[in-house]
Amino acid sequence: MSLLDALFPKYCVNCKRFGAYVCTNCFSQLSFDTQVICLLCGKASIDGLTHAFCKKKDSIDGVFCAVTYKQTARKLIQAFKYNQYVSDIQTILIELFYEALIQKELFIQNIVPNASALIPIPLTAQRLRQRGYNQSLLLANGLSKKLLIPVLECLIRKKETKPQVGLHKNERKTNVKDAFVIKKQYEKNSLDTAFLIDDVLTTGSTLAEAAKVLKKAGFQKVWGLTLARD
């Protein structure tokens, strides 16, 4: 055992077994997301694409999620967001995120080759000061190294929104309405495909609102990538 492990012992976030932040047994309980939906209506869709009859000019084009947000995955992500020892958990989650994404044929063959940027969902300045880091940016940086797509911090969260947890679908939409603006240097561009990166997808209101801003700024395609789907 290293001195670091002795001073800061690691326990499985789920079963509390000593040795690692997620033990082998609990890791095997992780469920890769297999139910794909249209983000706008919430109904089943092919490969997570937004339905043609749901889509408008500034709508998000689709969403890919890695795992279901339950038990071990939920506890890992909560520890990642609210635990001061985030570096090891960050590594685990980025590997999990990447491995899930590369299993999706549409994503890896048809979309990634055209991708211009990974764009993390930003926190407000106040929330960033409180937490000390933006978990979506950490995920984007990790995926960037694996997918060889640059990270572009082009969005600003201008409105202090309530936490989305506990809000109904319509309340979530209202909560994030007009919450994002794009930085001046990116207001007019001809970039092709952007991936919006976030940790958990629930109703998709945050991703949909951010996608509108990017589409109006000139991005041709905007997809959501989330680590988990609730």
C-alpha cells in the first residue's frame, strides 16, 4: 500500500469495500445505455436522432448517452461532482464514457469524422467558485484526448438557474430558458458539428437550450453527449 493510499484510503462508492472507488463487482453492475430517445419529445428514436417531425431549424440533432443513471453510476457521478478527491474517479468515468461511445456505430463512423468541437455545458461564475471546477469541462478534456476533437469553451451561462433536480419537465425548460449566450468571438462561424458535453441527461432541457444558441451562431449540427441518462 502506498503512503497516499494509507492517508486517503479508497472505498467503493457503492458497497464501501476497501481498495478502489468502484470494485469489480459493482463495476459489473453498470448498465450501458441502450434505450435511445428523441430529446425533444422523449419518445424512442433510431440511434438517438431527433425525429424529423420534432425538429426545427435551431433544434438539437440528437443525443448519445453512455450509461443509465442508477446505483453505481449515480454514486460515481455524485462523488465526481461533490467529492474533493475527483482525479481518480474522473479517470474511471472518462474511460467509461469513451468505451460506451465507441460502441455506437452511427456516432463513431458518421459523426465523429465531421466534428469541429467538444463544448462543455458551462456553470455560472458563482457555482464554479463554489465547486472549484466544472465537471462537464473535465469530461470534455478527457474525451478530447481520446477522440482528437478540440474543446471549445464558447458558451457562457449568464443566468443563475436553480438546480434541475426535483423540477418537473416544464419547470426545467423555464429554468434554463435564455440561460446561455455565446462568446462574441464565436457569434458568427461556419463550423460543422459540435458535441455538447454534460454529465447527466434527464429531460434534456439544458442541452436543447444550449443547442439553440449554437445553431443560431452558425453550427450546422449539434449533438448532445452525456455520461449518463436518468
